[in-house]
Amino acid sequence: MRIISGGDTGLIKVIDPQKQKVLFQMGEQSNGRGVEFLKWADKSQESEIVASYKTGEVEFYFPGTGQRRFALLRPQNVATQGLFSENRDNNRYVQLDTD
């Protein structure tokens, strides 16, 4: 089992609760970068996560290695209310619900 958490500084951690150990840290840590949304990139698999940040970045990571897959930008002054992502026909589809 793994726990994945994101904080108000933008750092994402993958934690093994049985070993009480941080396995990976992802993202850049800085004040004001906070994680708004953090979820599995595709609900049918746990091989990739997606994070939306207050700074406008949307980043995809492989939680098994901590490696960033790719990133997108959205306008900084638009708050993310929801995030949807799925894999279809070998393509990644992302939808951000905003104000």
C-alpha cells in the first residue's frame, strides 16, 4: 500500500506506511505553489498521478519512480474546481473545471 499526499508548498510525497518511509518526493517546493488537486490520472489504473497547482501548472507523475511525465499550463488567475483525466486510444485527455 502507498499513500500519496500533496502539500501547500507544492511537494508531493509517496509514502509506504508499513515501513514508515517516504519512497519518493515529486514536484518543486516553494511558497505559494500549493497542490490544489491530486488524483490518479486514470481511475482504472494506479500507474500515474496528476496534480494541479495554485501557480497554474498541471503535472503528471509516475508514482512508482517519482518521474514527471509531462506538464501543462492554465491561466494563473483561474481556480481549478475539478480535474478529469483518462487514457483513450493511446492519448491522454485532460479536462479542468474552472470558475
